[in-house]
Amino acid sequence: MASRAAGSSAPTIVDVAAQAGVSIKTVSRVLNQEPGVQEKTREQVLKVVAELKYRPKLSARSLAGARSFLIGLLYYDPSAAFVAGVQQGATLRCREAGYHLVVESLHNDAPDIDSQVERVVSALRPDGMVLTPPLCDNPKVLKALRESGTPCVLMSPGRQAKGQASVRMDDVHAAEEVTNLLISLGHERIGFIRGASDQAASGLRYQGFANAMKAHGLGLDPELIQQGDFTFQSGVDGAHQLLSRRVRPTAVFASNDDMALGVLAAAQRLGLAVPSDLSIAGFDDSPAASLVWPPLTTVRQPVDQMARMAVEMLIAANRSDAQPLAESDLHRVLPYELLVRNSTCAPAAKPVTKRK
């Protein structure tokens, strides 16, 4: 088959179809990753696409299939590491499927947040939206998307809603596993720093901590529970409160790594050795968790894989042959991993008593 002449205008889908010896509809199916195309034909079309360096125009694709080939990502989260992981996973999956990701930041407490969502949807006409915490639990956001007819997938929602697609990990069991680790090392006086009150993960992780403590017959001392907001500074502040007690905790479990790093900084400023004087555990496995000394014991939350899965669910729902998913398939739970590092060890024989 003859290739296009040098210097000619940009190749079109007609050129691809002609050179591959297939119909335009077949080329469209291959580009949209739809079934019903023989593997040999699919390979031939992709080969021609690469040879001609064909790039479909989003506007043309949208007109042809009533789709925009845009996926929206709405976020409001103080943790830069979490947002970066979500964007990376979602962007890569969009790129693989020929979609584009559009990222919008919305303030969860904005009084007109529903109007903001409506404007975004009206301007972009996305094929779907990925919602991260706490927006995924905001009734105004969910109502605006529902009324606009925009499909959405919720990442780490507080609860599972019937008929609403979601992707999450088991925060409760993961927090139980961290707490069980600290108890197995011999810790009984364990401090806990909660996350932001407007995020469901905060309550779920505290629930896991409380479950493990109760299962081992250990009390929940209110003086050893501090409220944070998932930021480094709230970890520092919470640690100073915990470590100012007459009988200090021998371990501190912070609800995310940013706060755990704050605990580590506070302990070092107070002259405490980690982990011999104080064990510290976090949650998320942010990039910094393995770079500090000692590296943090933490839970690896599969943020990028969760984002990829959310995008894949939206893409699949927009395919021409898409079938409604069973309720059990609407809710995906991805595995986490407990990473035991040098920030935790067995406690000293007796709890450390602060000098007056």
C-alpha cells in the first residue's frame, strides 16, 4: 500500500482506512478500543496509524460518537502527595485510551459549589468525572452531576451508595493492621492523630485503630487522641500535645504520612530517639515516607491504581456496546500493603515519664 506523500496535509481517518484496507467504522472501533475487531485487523490498523502519525481531532471524534473524550478530575485535598498520585494514575490511563484529563480544584465548603460544577460540566461536556475526597461525599456536587447526566466514579467515598460506581481501599482494616503491628511489638500506650474532620478516611482510620485497641483489651485514653487535619503542622502540634503528657505514649500512629513526618520532627526537636524512645507509624506511603530517617512504617495506599481504575470504569461505560454493571461490579476495592520500616520497634521496658 502506498504511503502518503511527503509534505502533504495531516492524515485523516479516511487515509488510515484506505491504507489499512478497512472501513472507517473499523478504524474508529480500533481507536476507541471497542470489541468486535479481529486481532490481526486491529494490529494492521494500529500499524498504519503509527506509520502515518495519525492523531484524531477531539472535536471530530466527539461529533462522530457524541463523546468529548474528556475525563474530568475534581479535587480538594490538602495533601499534595495524594493529588499527585491521583493525577498521575488518571492521566496515564486517559493517555492510553486516547482521552484527555481535565483537572479542576473546587473548595469543598464553597456555598456555590453546585453552580461551579454545573459551569465545569457545561464548558467541557466530559464523558465522566472522577471525584476525590471530600468532594466525593459532597451532596451538592453529586446532585449537580446527577442532574447533568454526567457519569462519575467516587474515589474513597465514606460509604458505598447503591448504583454509584466507586473505587477504594479498606481503610479500616489497614488501620487495624498498623495498630496490631504496634501492639505486637509490645506497645500499649499508643497515641493517635486523626485526620481532617471533613474527610471520611479520618473516621475510618480511627475506627480501625479503635477496633484493634479494643480487641486487645486496651483502653482508648482521650488524652492520647489528637485532632489533626492531614497537614505536617497539625502532626507537629498533635505530637507536642501527646509528648507533653506526664506519661508519654511509647508509639504514635498518625492518620497520614504528612502528620507522621510532623510527629517525627517534633520528637527530634524534643531530643527523643526514634524508634527507641518513640515509635511512629503513618499512612499512605507518600514519597517522603521512605526518604526521611528513620524511614516511616506506613500503609501503601494504591492511589494511582485507584485513579486508573476510576478512569477505566468511565471509559468502559461510554463504549457503544457497554452493558449496565451488576451492583457488585460497581464497587471496586483494591489491596493495600503494610510497609514495616525503621520508625517502629519494641518499646522500652517502662513508659517514658516526662520530667517535671
